[in-house]
Amino acid sequence: MLHTFSPLYAPDLPPVFAAMNRAGSVGKTTIGWNLCVQAARRGYKVLFVDADLQSDASYWSGWDGDELPKGVVTVHKVMLGQAKMEEAIVPARTRIRQGDGPNAFKIIDGLDLVRGDEKMSQADIELAQDPKGVFWLQRSLRRYITKGQYDFVWIDCPASLSLLSISILIASTNIFVCTKPGRKELRGAKSLLRRIKDVRDEYEDFGAMPLATWFAMNETKASNSQGQFYLERQREGREVYGDRMLNMLKATTAVAEAYDAQEPLAFWVPKHEATLTIDSMLTQMGFTDRRAA
């Protein structure tokens, strides 16, 4: 795996990725969830932490609708210290038939999910009430993830640079910056890079070492007829981030259709260009197919 490393605060842990941008709707869940699904299909063991306020990855995996069943343990309870992380972990799934029962879904081997919760919208207020609140994720990973349990951890993050985002940066090693070919999204990426440096400087004594390792651009255009402005922003992204910019994911309705069907792209449209692009990103990141080994 290229440019990945274990956290200083827990050397036995695997790399911890966080998909981030200050701007919203840049494809953090789309790219992150599907990367993790395809990594599992390549033979890797992955833990996906759904810390986004919309908990879209949990919905995509068929676990939750707009309301959580009573008594369900989620990432929110883990953050508050009311539950262990292992209690919030469920296997990732893909839908295979209609209905809400367990027979409507098939487990995706190798991929676990820490269930999301819309109550994470309260996280900044709740974390501010605890002087050690920003260390909740670092503490949970260190305490509850054992050596060799996973090959990497992936965290789906909110579209902000708030206290919750800072807590995720403190626990992460590799920041996966998602963006789109627009000025707002590129500005959001630059703002994130500044915040990463600030967090690394401020929390270095606590083992924080986040680095912006990879950049991914979502909903890109393929020709001038789709907008010269967007093509120029795509070229700008390649020039600024160089070989850290992964293959770009073109705009397609397949993503929305797969989300609605509650099937990852690899199951919904295995031969589609979007699926193949996600697969190529994994290879660029150094996650070669272990099944052939």
C-alpha cells in the first residue's frame, strides 16, 4: 500500500483513512463506500466508520432508513462513551431482493460498518462539553480494534471543518480529499489542507499525524460540450496535486441508481465505467488484488 502508515498513538493499528472536504456533495460517501466494498472484494479486511451527519453509507448498506430502531448502538453512542465501538459494528450488506428483513440482503465479506446516526449533527456541542472529547475516535480505535483485525479503517466525514472533523483528523493517518471540478470545492480542499497542518501541529504530542495523501475528483466532465470551465478545473486539479490525484470519476446516474437500490456499484453495475474507475483508484493506492496471490 502506497504512502500509508500506522498511527503513532497506536502502532499496532492499521492505516486510518478519512474522506474529507469543507464543501459538501463532493462524493465522499460515493467514492469511500465503493472503494471499501471493492477492497473487501479484493481480499482486504476493512472497517468503515460512518461519521457523516446523513449516515448515507449505513443506508446504502441497508441498515437504516430515516429513523433508527430503538436501542440500536451507533457511532454517536461510541462518541459519547456510552458504548464500545465493537457494539456498533455490523457487517456490510448489499440488497438482493425487496423487503426489509435479513433475507433481503447479502453480507459483503471482509467489510464491517460502524453504524451512522443523524444525531452526529449534535456532535460539536457535545464534544465541546468534554475537555478530552476530541480524542473520542483515537481512544475508541486504540481500545477496541485489535492487531491484524483490519487492513485499514475508513472514516466517512461531515462536510465541515468543525470540532467533529478535528477529532477525526486527530485519529487519522491518511486524509483522502474529495472534490469536484468547481471553484467552491477546490477552495474547500485548500482550506482542508490548512486545517490538517494546524491539527498536526497542535496535537502532535498526542500522536496526531494526519497527512493529505490522496485526492479524488467526482462528477468530472469528458468533453468541451459538457463545459470548458469544468475541464479547466480538472486540469488545475491535476497540476496542483500531481500523482496524488487519482483517476477521476465521471458524472453518471449509475451512482444515484445504485444508492437507491442499496447496492454498491460493484454489485449494481459491475462492468460500468464508474465501477472500473473506483477499481483503478484502489490499484493506484497500492491495494492490489490479493485473491490472485
